[in-house]
Amino acid sequence: MLVHPDQLVEKCLITRNVYAETNYPIVKKDTIVSATHIKVLKDFLIDEVEVSPRLVNGKPFKLNQSVSVKKERKKQPKVKKDKLSFLDHYLTVVNQYETIFKQLQSGSPLDIQAVREIIVPLIERVDEHVTEIFLLSKHATKDKYLVHHSVAVSLLATIVAKRLGYIRESTQIAIAALIADSGMARINHRLLTHTGLLSHSDFEEIKKHPTFTYRFIEHNLALTQEAKLGVLQHHERIDGKGYPLGISGEKINTYAKIIAIVDTYHAMTSERFHQEKQPFFLAVMNMRKHENTQFDARLLKVFMTCLEDALLEEKVYLSNGKTGTIVGLRFSADPEFIIKIHDSLEIISIMDHEQLWVEDLIQR
């Protein structure tokens, strides 16, 4: 029989594997249900599970009628995504995540179910807004950089994960990317708004944030171990010079390697208190200099391919006030960034114009 997790009772028997966004079950067939299992199913927003009509003690299974499923569902905050533009939806999630982050700063635990409920509807729209997502950094302000960064990195990680074939795992990767910097809530607020270079002691304090985030989720069964390692290791480097563990190469979790790349891209292209933003093209070219030292070269190539595919043939506003179409874009060892100017039909290379860059897309 199929029931909603709210209707489960302890000692009933799961008769079919329950899957979420992973290739392995979050609750296995023949599991005897406990309160912990019920919480996991609800955290993963599972709608129904198959159970035996009898409890493990042989007594008939009777639905838990203490909670009205219909009433409980109505209480969940929902964004009417079909009535919001993608940008408005993104900004709504940024504000919702800011509330969660402030709760962390006040000492509250990290509510993964609340995180899922705000980010899942947004990442379901990723495939239709890939180009827009690569340029989201223009909306980030210095005072709200951290929450913009978290949401944008989640969306970027989803794009790369899907390109790599991590379809079922993409939601876990997205959540890991979203919360990866949540440990910053335990860092002195002064450091989050610091301008200029950090002192050695201040940087050592900042480096604790992946560990703080991991502590938030260490025992949370709604996240896979892969996702937890993605959070903990997203500032590790291929050459072993990262933190907090100083591990290298293949010892670094793949989720963490993905997050490291998109985290750096969005950070470099955003306005921050301690650093000016870079045009996306220059940011990627600078990242290429660190393949096989800071970043996994194969995954960085996949990221760059995603960006090339997203922006090629797009019509754009340029920093000199003109408009054009991107007709050539390549981040290889012999890079190119070619624009066809609309009013003059001139073909120019951005590489030859240091003060020229793409300001924004021309929306279709």
C-alpha cells in the first residue's frame, strides 16, 4: 500500500526501495520504520512510500491520522514560479536564504528541509535559463554578496553536474553548493565585510568555515555522504595546498571539485568588499592558469564548455554602449572572444580591447 510519510507509524515495514536524487535508496526495502526514517523521508520531500499492510509484529497497519497531509502541505511556503520571471524567482530565493543565514548567525541549527524547499523549485528551472545563470553575478551587491553567491553557485553547480551526467545527484550537489559557505555564520561579522587584504590570523579564521558548515550537517540523514564531503572539501586544491584538510588529487570529492570551480567563477565576477569584479572572460582565463594545481583540469574544461555553449550567438550589451552578437567564444589554449557589432557590422576581438567587456544580455 502507498502512503505519505506523514501517515507512517513506527514498526511498519517498507516494501520497496525509496529513492530521491541519488542512484541508491535513501531508505531500503525491508526497513523497519523508525521516527528517524520518517524524518528523512519528509526532509527529502518524498510524496509516497510503499509499506506492508501489516506491522512487523503482525498487527494490521493503521494510518497515522494525527496529521492532515493536505493541511500540512498547505503550510509549506511555495513560490509561484510560473508567475515569476527567473530573475524575480532567483531574487526571492536569495532573500529567503538570507533569512536562513541570519537564523544561523543567531545560533539556530541549519534546517535542510527549509533549504530544499526554497532551492528545488529554482533549480528545476535551470535548463531553460543557463545563459542567464552564468551572468547572475551582476546582481550581487557587496552587502548581500554572500547570499547571492550561495544561490548562484548552487545553480552553476547544477549546470555542471548535469553536463557530467549527475542527473539524479544534481539536487544533492545543488544543496551542498548552496550551504557550502553557511559556516560563515559562525565567523566574526567584521571579517565578512572587511576591505583590503586579510591578516594571517583573520584568514585562518575564515578558513574554518567549511568545518563549521560540516558540523551543521554532519549527522543530517537528508544529505548523502558525498554531499557532506562536497561541503567540507570545496576549498581543497588539486596540489594539496587547500583547506581545511590539505588533501590533493583524487582524494578530493568530485562534488567538492565542481563546487570549487563554480564558487571561484562567481566570486571573481562579483563585487566584493575586498576585491573588484572581473569580466567573466578574464575570470575564466585566469582560472585556466590554475588547472591541475587549484582545479581539476577535466572538470574545468567541462565548465568552460558549458559557458561557451551558453553564450555563443547571444546578443549582448557592451561596456562602450554598443550592442553586438557573440560569434566566437573559446577558452582553450588559443582563446578567442569575437563580437559582431550591430550598427557597423564590424567584427572585433574582445582580446584586443582591454576596456571592453560584456555588460549584459539582450533579453529575447
